[in-house]
Amino acid sequence: MKVQNITDIEAFFKAVDECKGRVELVTGEGDRLNLKSKLSQYVSMANIFSNGEIPELEIIAYEKEDTDRLIGFMINGE
């Protein structure tokens, strides 16, 4: 799924942490970072904010309930 306009990165990572299965960020080069890893979260945060804007991100969640949770976060911020 494509996500954009993440204004509360801490709440976003909290939603990712609450997911049951694997959640990955697909980089522009096609690499996949495990967003449940704190190290990957810090790396992705540094890349996201490196140019002062939040680009569109591609996120892959492997469990339907995790996809629903992340969509709910994007819609409702929870």
C-alpha cells in the first residue's frame, strides 16, 4: 500500500509495532526494510526527513488485520 502525509511518525511506528506480522518499507531502490525493527525505524526516519519532506512510501503488511490497522491509522490517526 502507498502511504503519504505521515505527520506523526511516532504514532505511525506505534501502529506498526502493534501489528502481528511482518511490516516492510520498500525503498526507492526496491530494498525492503523490516519496520518492526527499531534500527530499521531509525534508518527509515533519517531517510524520510533527510530532505525536509515526507515522500510517498510503499508499505507491505503480510497480515490482513495489519493492513486494516495501518489503513485505520492513515484514515483516523489511530
